[in-house]
Amino acid sequence: MAWRRFVANLDACDEVVPYLRAGDLLQVRNGDAPMVAAARGEAWIPGVGLWIVVDDEHPASLVARDVATLSYLVELGPVVIEATHRATQHAQIVRALLTNDEVNFTIDVATLVAAYNRPAPRVELAVGSCEGDVLDLAGERFALRTRDVRSEGLVEVWTYGD
């Protein structure tokens, strides 16, 4: 199996859309991927997922809120979390907060006590992570295979796996 990650500047997202298909992942380099997906609304390609960078200004808890809300607007594919450090743990937070359950746990990157993020998405979403050149998604690990630059550097296509 192979995953394609499209990395685009916000102003180049319209150039990427014709190439996206279910299972692909969209990352918006200088913008908010959930907002791009929401703005497309019914024109969103069902099953296209998002690649989201978690940092101090956009922590995993806010990503979970955005993804949960977005799941009611579009048919969303997998979500991949990237972070400078401990992306797997940030993905764990997002995954836990995409349920209707109370979340209580402590890990290196956060402590959650009686945390909720309701309502949960209508369908369970796959949430993975990427650290370095390895994508961890759907219970499998995929190595970065290729990276193509297109549209004068405004769009990149990264392929992971077979």
C-alpha cells in the first residue's frame, strides 16, 4: 500500500485538488488544512485526509476539535499528525479526543483530566503520525519513498510505502 501526501501553499491548493483521490493526504504549508477542507464543502473529495502539524500554537486538543467539527461537514479520510517531537503521543491525544468518552491520562506531552470533545465524528477516523521519514498509519509503518516538487515549488508530492 502507498500513501500520497500533497504539501501545498495555501494559494496553490486549487492546483492540487484535481490530483487528489480518496486516501490521499493534504497538508497546507502556510494555512489551516481543516479550514481548506471546510471551505470546499460539498466539492471536497470524499476520503481525502489531512496532514496536520501540531505545535504550541495549534496543540493536539485543538486539532481534535477541528477534525471532529470538520467530520460533520465533509467525508474525511485519515488524519496524520506531525510534530517536532513525539508525534505519536500527539496523535494519541487526537485519537482519544475523537471519542465521546471522558479522557484521562498523562503522557510526556500532556495531561488530560476529565477532557471531552463532543460530539465524536459520525464515523471513526484513522489517526496516524509521522516522525522523521516514517508514517505510522492504520497499524502499519511506511517509509518515505519519493518526494516530487511541482508548480515551481508551490506543491510537493510525498509518497510513503510500496
